Amino acid sequence: MRVLSFYRNLSTSRKIYLSVFVGLVLGMFFGNLCEVLEPVNTLFIRLFQIAIIPYMIFSIIHSIGSLTVERAKRVGRKGGLVLICLWAVSIIFAFGLQFSFPDIQRSKFFRPDGDIQSSGINFFDLFIPSNPFYSFANGYIPAIVIFCILLGITMIKHQNKSNIVSSAQVWASLMNNLNDHIMLLLPLGVLVMSTFTFGTLSIMKLKGILLYILASIFYIVFISMIIYPIILSAACSINYKKFLHLIMPAALIGFSTGSVFLALPVIYKQMYKFNEENNAFEGISGNYKERGRNAISILVPLAWVVPASYKFLVIFFVVFSYWYYDRVFPYSKQLLYFIGGIPCLFGSNSVVVPFLLELSGDIPNRTYDIFMIVSSFLVYFNNANGAVFVIVVTILCYYSLSDRLKINWIKLLTNFFLSILFFCFVIGGLSILMTKILSGNDEVKEELTHMNVEPYNQKYYENITAEYLSLDQYRHRSKSSSEEPLLDTIVRTQILQIGYEPEAIPFSFFNSDGVLVGYDIDFIYDIAEQLHCNKIEFYPIYNSVQFKECLDNGIVLDVGVGGHRYTADSAGEAITSDPYLDYMPAIVVPVTDKKKYPDFESVLEDKEITIGRIKSCFKPFLKGKNIKDLNSIKEYYIDRDAYAFITSAEIASSMGIIYKGFWVYFYKESDIKFFYAYYLNSSPDAETFRHLINTWIDTCYKIGLSEKRYRYWVMGESVESSNKKHWSVLEWLEENNYFVGENGPEKLPLLDH
């Protein structure tokens, strides 16, 4: 009973603190088991939304409609000045975050450009209430607020507005009372939502993205907990303890629910209480408390609609993307994005981010996928900052409208200067830290060198033996007759004989266990399984010329693999299969000269350099160039037999993970089409086998196996990584056998009392 009595005597804000703490403990303990709370979590979110929009509508109409023309101008003028100042401060520090980027070369799997998939929300529908009822029905808050503001402004000069203003006041009061009753469940709702949030929260493991997350979290905490208090202290004489008392309940709700919208009732309550305690409008004619309350009713929804400080992290993400993809982004262009992009920040991120990435013109479209990953984590911090921003804007405008905003410039500039020093210190430390993290060990290289064919066919290939032989060790398969087709020979002997390029990562290469793996090797094991072969003999073949020479000399290799390019001609005894994958050309140069060439074409235009290629490849690009024919890929990366090297983007990206010191330029135009294919025997007795290969290429494409292979081998997306559980205390206890199990060891039982 004492516990219940103690809890009942707590203030609402302290009940919220307690709920968040208990939710954190429960979420970390039970982990993924908290997913069962998702329906209850959704229930509370919907419940707390019931009265928010109706209250906002009637409150704005009443508050603006009751204004005079002069007061309306004051709100617009002084509120606009406050926003400009806060945005300027936010831009300064968001711009400075880029100095945390370490100057290092990063290993990455290939990422092709792709179409950006947004949520489908139309930017104009979000802001322009062309059909107000449609905006109300879909919950487009910016459009609803704009409609209410326009209606309120129209009412200012209307002669018969008194009845409408009074009616709006009554409805606003009713919605406020309804919301007060609903808010009695707020601590319980925050407990459920916090438990669900912390229990299902993913921890990001991609180290490159980790930099953006750490920099963004620091920015949000720095702006919210240092810059905002400095401004309020110098302009409104609000000390730090009072600041925390005002912002923490709303910030915790914004964090635990991932929504500023759900924090609005608490913000209104805090601000109305703030008005009662400060009486800033005292001395002004009329009911000064009511005037202060009306001002807050206008300021809170307006502050909610405008971009908060965290929104500038969207622009910072574009800057981060340039660094992530090793692109140059001039400071002048960055400032243009930060300042000129403010109108875009009014929109939803699902609309704004694709637009800004497309506007940059130099960032792969798939970068939006990275943004969605980091957003799922940062959404809680963002909305905590959004809630604090609404309160700070409301307080500053509240004091400005009451003519009590007096800035202590010495105090402001001194504290601001000290905060800049602290900011620079942390950013410098973050840069040093990330340099060590990103340079200390190559996680991408480890992942690439440990890849295997088993993730796709764990049981298929266990009975197939692989032998790696030289051409001097070639074993002739005896034919039952001179007219026996190649396919029949393979089936009868149960042996496939394959020519492979040992260094064509990610198509054919040896992993850290000395096993030949890759996209093409995966395909070959599939063929061997279909033909019930128990052995595959692999012979090193580096190019099409060597493959044809083998056939001419009686060394009959069934397939040649290793990221080879499709050709329509059939010179000699060799021919290519049907295409199985798009081929994007790329040029590799030493990383020391990456600033010398802006793009693919500029490398080709340099007549002073030697461009290496695998024999007979890329004739359309290299006419009149200083060309050096190479027998294998390793002659460039290991022997350095040419200054530049033209190959595929897929191979160049993967080779860059293994061999450092190279820079890759992609050919982004579509005027010339290239494809990957396999080398095949063009003799008549190989016709049925060629048909089998081409049929299986088509089948793999239709059943989605080609896409699966592409994502694993070329893009480095592990199939099993998405199925990993989130860490939790309960899971750790189970893994270490701390619970008494039927067959478990007899440890001290955790639950045995």
C-alpha cells in the first residue's frame, strides 16, 4: 500500500520518468519477447491521438480569430525572427558535423543505382489543403494547420466572428477536458510503449553508418541539452533546473513513442502551467492570463509544424552520403543545401530525402535504403528533440510577444563560445575514434573471404568433390562412341570439367578456407547437382583466348566461368552462353590520383596513361587509346602492369576490398549494353549441353535464384543476418544455462527460491 500511495503522490512528469525507466529494464531483459506488446502499443498510440487534432483545430481558430490585425502581425514578425535565429544556430552545428569524417579509404561491396521507393505521400497533399476534408481524413497535420491558420486570419476582420470564436472556445475546452481524462492512462501507455521500443530496438553493426548515428545523436543531445538552455538562460533568465522540468516529460514521450505528435498534450499542459506561473502578459490591458493562454494555443501547433533542429540532419545525411561514397561536396554547395533546403524540410522525410538525393545527381539512389536503416534508430532521438524544440520556440515567442525578451549578450556570447569549443573537442575526438574503428580491422574483407556456397544449398553440395588441377594435369574423359554428345559423357562419367578465373572476385575466387567459391561457382554446383555429378574438376582459364586454345588442343572444358563478358560472335570452337547478368563497365586507377579524374570519361581521355584490359575486351571504349592486353586480372592488381584497368564495376568493387590503394569510376551511361555470360563449347556434340546451361540460366532468373545469388555474392547481403535476434538479458541467461533445464547442467537456479 505504501508503494501505491507513493506512486499516486508523484507528479505526472515523475510518473513518466518511472515508466520509461521500468520500460527500459523490461525491454532489455525480455528483448524480442516484447514484440507481443505491439497490438497494445498500437492501441495506446491510437488512444492518445483521439482528441489532439480536434483540439488543435478549434484552438487555432479561436486563438487567431480573436486576434486583432496588429497582434497577428506581431505574432508573425516576432515568431519568424525566433525561428530564423534557431535555424541559423542549428545549421552552424549541423554543418560542423562533417569534420568528424575520417580521411580513410573504405571497403564496400558493389551497390548499383536503383529507383527510390518513397511512402507515396504527395508533397503538395501534405501542405496544401486543396480538399480540407481529405487532409482531415488522412491526418495531414501541416495541411490541417495551414487551413486553420487561413480560416483564423480570415476571421480577424470579420464583423460577425464573435459567435464562431466563442463556439470554437467551447469546443476547444471540451477537447481539452477529454484529453485530460485520456492522459490519466499516459504513465501506463508510456510503460508499454517504452518496453516495446527498447525490447525491439536494433543495434546497428555497420561501422560506416555508425559514424552518422553517433554524430547525429551527439548533435541532437548537444542542441537540446546545451544550446537551447544557453539561449533560454540568456534571453529569458530560465535556469537549467527549470529548463529540465519543462522539457523532460515531453522529451521522454517523444523518445519512447517516436512521435512529437503524441507529446503535444503534455506540451500544452506544461506551457499552460508555465503561463500561470510567469504571468508574462501582466500589465497588458485585458485578461492577461487568457491572452498568454491564447498565445500558447497559437504558438505550440505552429512550432510543431515548422522544421525542428533535428530536421537539418536530413541535409547532413546528404553530406554524409558524399563522404560515404567518396564524392567531393564543396562547402559552398553544402551551405546552399542547408539554407535553400529549409522549405523542403517542412515535408516528410520519405518525400524530402529521395528528392534531395536525386537533386545531388552524384549519389546512388540506393542510399535511401541506408537512410531508412539509420532513421529506424534515430527516430526516437529525433522526436525527443522535436518535442524540446516546440517548447523552446513557444517560450521564446511567448516572451517576445509580451515584450519581456531581454538578451544578456555577454552571457550569451560567452556560453556560445564555450559550447563551440566543446563541440569541436567532441567532433575531433569522434573523428579520431572512427579512424581507429574503421581502420583497425576490415570487417568487409573478413566477410568476403569467408563467403561460401552453402548458404543457398546447405545439403545439395555435400556429396560433390572439387579438385583444382592445372592444365598439364588435364584428364580426358573417355567417350562411349565418337558420336556421344557431351551431355551424355558428363552424365555417364559424373564429372564436370570447368575452366575458371581464380581472381575474378566475386564470380570465382578462393575463400579463406582455400575453397573455390563465387557467383559463377554457385551456378556450376547447381548444374553438377542437376546432372548427379559427384566430382567437379577445376582448371585455371584466364580469358576467352586461352579457353579457345584449350578446345583447339583437345582440352574439352564444359564451361568457362569467372565474370566473363557476353559476345555475339563465335570465333573458333568457343561461344558464350545466354546473358545471365547486366555488366557495368568501370575503370580502376591508383587512389592517389582520385582527384585528378572527375569521372569515367576523363580517364579515357587521358592519352598519357596506359589502360589495361583482358584480351579483346572493351573495343568500343578503347579505340585509339594506349592499350595493354593482360592475360588475367591479377596482372593489374598484383603485378601493376598498367596504370589503369578497365573491367566490370562488380569485379572492381570486390577486388578493391582485397587489394587496397585503388579508385573505381563507374560508367553510368546506357548507350552501350554489356552482359555477363559463360564460355561454352560450340561443337555440334555440345548442343544439348549448351541448351541445358541456357535453360538453367533462364530458370534461375524466373525462380528468383539469380537475384538471391546477386544479393549475396555481389552486394554482400547475408541471407541469415536478417534473422538474428536482438540481444537481451533473458537470452544471455538462457545461452549460459542459468535456468534449470531438463538436460542442462546443475547451476545455481535463478528462479528457484
